[in-house]
Amino acid sequence: MKKTLLILAIVASSLTLARAQVVPSFAMGIKGGENFSSLSTSTTTFNASNQNGYFGGLWTRFGALGINFQSEVLYDQRTMDISNTSLGINSTNNTITSIDVPLLLGAKIGTRSFGVRFYAGGVASFVIQNGKSVTYTIAESIKSFKPVDYQVENYYLTGGLGIDLGRLSVDARYERGLTDVIYNGTDKSKVNLFNVSVAFTMFRL
């Protein structure tokens, strides 16, 4: 009798899990977190030390047959340290503020409310404000050094995982820059990021 009840419980759990993965679903909510950015560069113009920033915004997710598509609109602020002592450029933190639009394709193991998600995709980032100030401390002849500039549109590849706990979710994600974000003549650099976020589901079907 006990074995029969155990088998029935396992079958019921399996059917519940399968139904949760097959039945179409929709959810939306808010999220926010902290990012850690670093520069990928072949020159000494840019210091590659990690700097932290923050982000927040909205997300939506459609799912069916174990596959889900997630889109986000995020207000993102990231900071990077720019320095070159040989040129007399003091270490200075420059901040990039952007609107980021991640588009992600992934899968989930678990039920609709509890489980682990895996995903990958791309991010389009549109700069809306940046700090271009660089402090010079050497001769006037070096002041011809062109100020730091930023691309208006930037693109990233991203991948990560998330854990769903009821209406709360915790995500960890890595973003690798594809376009040159900062440049000065031949000096080019890409921004790579690691971020951690907490999300809350406001609505779901």
C-alpha cells in the first residue's frame, strides 16, 4: 500500500511538472541589482579594474514547451576607471548611463513558481548620458590628447541563470561587449559586465 501511494505521488508530481512546462505562460515584473564592469583593452590608456554600478527596470517572460523568451527594459549606470600616468591622466571614474534592452531565450527546470532557469541572448544598450571629463596634470603639449568618447549604441552577448522562489527571483548574468564603447584614435575598449539582480513578479498567467 505504501509503495502504491509513493508511486502515485511520484506520478502526480511528474505530471504537475510536465504540465507546468508545456502549458503556455506569461509573467511580468520589476527587477533591480548591481553590476560590476571591467574593460577589455590592448592599450594602457584605460585601467581595467572592476567598478560597480546599478540597474533597474521591467521584464516580461513568455513560456511554453519548456522554452521561454524574456525581454527587459533597464535603466543602467556603470562606472569605469580611466587612467594613464605616462600621459598625466589621473585616475578618474567615468560613468555611463544607458537604457539596456536584453532579449533572452532560455529553458527552465521546475514548476512555474519554483525552479532554475538557464538563458542566453543579446543586449542592445543605448547611451543617454556619459562623463567625458579627464583631468590633465602635465604640459600643454599633451593636452591635445583627445577626450574619452563613447559610442551611442552598444551590443553585448549575455548568458546566465536564475532561481525562482515563488514571486521572487535571483539572477546572475555575464555580458561580453561586442562593440567599442570607449575610443581615442587607435585606443579602443569593450566593456564586460557581471551582474546580480533580484526580481519580483507582479503579474502572471
